[in-house]
Amino acid sequence: MPIVTTTIQLATDTAAYAVGDAVGGLIEIPGMARAVGLGGIIQSVTLMEDTVQAASATLFFFPDRITQTANNAAYAPSDVDMRTCLGFVALTSYPATAPTLNQIATAPNVGLAYQCKAGSTTLFAQLQTN
């Protein structure tokens, strides 16, 4: 199975994020399956921050578009959307030697299996501060 590496730039603002806020909007991750309706396994997730906004974050994955929570608003997915959630990845630690800016957190060995929506090779996600 091929390895897919994707980089996504989130649209954020300069206001401080509170615990539980959504960061950026709905994240669209194209090309996550070799063919429509197939899936794969998320092996790792890395979050790089060029400003220190949160000590940790959680990335929730979905097979289809959800009603997104606006950037810097309290993350509040609907019950309907959460029933389709494929799982989440907790990004909980930055290195103890992390500089003031440009921090990085990696969740290795995730093993989160997913299947894309019929007719699609795209996954969706939303990031929440913890």
C-alpha cells in the first residue's frame, strides 16, 4: 500500500485560542485512497505551530463534510456529525526543548483505519485545542 503524505496549512488568526476552540476551519484532505470509496490506515500525524497557541490538540477525522465549527469558536460538532466520526488523534506533547515558536508534536503509530465516502478519495478533519 502506498504511503500518502499531506501538508495542510490552516487559516488561523492572531487572537488567542481558548481550550476547546476549533483551529482553522474544516480540513479537506484529498487523495487519501487509491480509488473512490477505498480507505487506508493513518499511521502518524504531525502538528507544527509557528506560534504557541496550545499545549495540546485533538484532530477529529470524518469521511464526509461536516458542519464546521468556525475558527476560534468553541468546537461544537453536531450529534449527527459525531456519529460519522472515524476517530481522533491526540497531539499531546511537544519536546521539552521546544523553542518559543515553531513547536512540533507527533502522534506516531496511530493505526486509525478509515474508509472514504463512496465516490470519494477525500477525508475531512477538524482540529480542536485542549
